[in-house]
Amino acid sequence: MRRTIKAYISRGDSYYVAECLEIGVVTQGRTLDETLVNLREAVALFLEGEDPADYDLAPNPSLLITMETEPVAHAG
């Protein structure tokens, strides 16, 4: 059983978008902090009343976040 749910966050035009492909959860937020709050809430709502084992998850899994960012431009 997996102890983590993997989430991927990317920056859209106006929002950050967070996806958990393993469980089909997608959410967004205007800021990174808002996106993380929304992601935690969306995952909790998705798993509410469900047996985590049905998704090959251990009880109370944590979120492992990967974030896509733009490369840093160096002044030259």
C-alpha cells in the first residue's frame, strides 16, 4: 500500500492547477497557498467515506507535491 498521494502543480495563465492522477482529483487556486489548501480539501472530500485500501492507500496518506516552475533567468 502506498503511504503518499502524488500531486503535480503547474502554473496556468491565471491560476495554479493541482492534479492527483492516481485518484482523479483536480483543483486550482490563485496563489500557491490557496492551491495547497484546496488540494488538501479536495483529497479529503474525495476519500471521505471511502476505504483508502480501495485505492491501494494506507490509512491517512500524506501528499507528495511536485511543482513545475519556470527556469531562473540569469543576468549577464
